[in-house]
Amino acid sequence: MLRKLRKFWNKNIRYRNAQLTPKGSCFKNYCEKIYNDTLESKIEAYEDFIWYIRDLVIEEYGLVLSREESVELILKSYEEIL
């Protein structure tokens, strides 16, 4: 499983020292609110992207992630990228 995640990481997330656009920063903040369970209202476009990432992981590796696990993967990706 770790090999599959590493392969996914290298294929899709391998950027370093990137800078966020304002839109990317808003999405990151949205994910942090989900992770911290402080989200007050949903933004459908962001939710769709979270499910898109989840579907990528399912399709590529057969790993089924919950919404929260998908958000955690996204936030870990941000940590790695930034």
C-alpha cells in the first residue's frame, strides 16, 4: 500500500517550492476547515475536486478514501509542495 501511495505521490504531486494562487490558498483553507471540523458551509466546486482526488486514488490504486482521508491527503500534499 505504501508503494502505491508513493507512486501516486510521485506521479501527481511531485512539485517543490510552488506558490499558491489566491484560489489555491482558498482551497487549502477550505480543506483545513474540513480537517479541523470547523467548516460552516460547503462549496460545491471544492467538494467536487475533493471527490475527484478520491476517484483518482480509487482508479489508480484501488484504495477507497473517505472525504476526510481525501482532505488529509490533499493537505499532506500541500505540506510537501510548499
